[in-house]
Amino acid sequence: MPEQSTEAATTAASPTPSPAPSPTAGPAPASRAMQQSPLTLVMTIKSPQDHEALVALLQQTQTAPGASGPIATALTKIGTVHFARFVFLDPTKLAVITTFDGSFDDYINDFVDEIGHVFDALLSHMEGAPPLPVKENRAAFLAYIRNNDIPCVPPFYSAYPALNVIKIQALAAQS
């Protein structure tokens, strides 16, 4: 049996192309409008030495006592982030995985305003990074994040789609 190219096999198996995955969830029922959006930013690290420097930088910024580190302080002050974490996928890839409320541009710009210097330090170790400092190159930084965000496979699930961080904190304070 002759071999098919990957493209031909894909075309034969799926005659109509499927839509590209959406970076946010599909439409929620009207009574439960989705408040959260996912971000899975995957960046390529320049070298093994840059990987070592990033490990040290993240340990320094993430392990400050309590919530006094710059990233934790910014997350608390901004008040739109449900979850956030850094993950080394391997020695060549660093992911920033978050779930946030509001628009993508507002979310990223809030972080640039609060901890642009932390992004500058991280991005100095990344291939294809935008011009630095990010505070002076916001459009390029936003484009870089959009280009390196890996969309989730829809739908994006939330157990509480109509609740933003502020509402959740208010409900938690009542209990």
C-alpha cells in the first residue's frame, strides 16, 4: 500500500478543516457568562546557562517570605488572577500558566505596570524576546505573548464561570 503524506492523510481523514482552537472558552450559557480566561505562555530559553539563571531568578522572586515577593505582591494588588505558576517544561522551555479575569490587554498591561522589571529579567534569557524594557515596548511585548500563548483545547472549563476574583474573595470573607 503506498504511503500517504501527512497532509494527504489529514485531508482524507478530515475533508473539512476544523476551526482553530480558541484561546478562551466557547460560549457559556447566558446565565453563566465566562469571567475567566486562560494563558499558557511557553517561552524558549536561549541556553543551558540561561536556564540556570532563570532557575535562580525564579527561586529568588518566588521564595520571598509570605506574599512579599514582587510577583505575589503584583498578583494580589492586580486582583484579577485566579491561579498563576511558572513551569519548566524541560531545560529549554519555561511556561507561565495563568487564569485571569478581564481583557488580555488589560491583564498584561497591569503586570507591565507593576512588575515590568521582572519580565525584563525573564525575557533577557529567552529566544525571540521583544525589545526591552517592556514598559517602553508594550505593543511588542503583547505581540510576543500572543504569539507564544498555546491555546487550550476548547472548552475552557470553570466550576464558577460567572465569578471573578473579587466576587470569590467577597464570598470567602462571608464564610
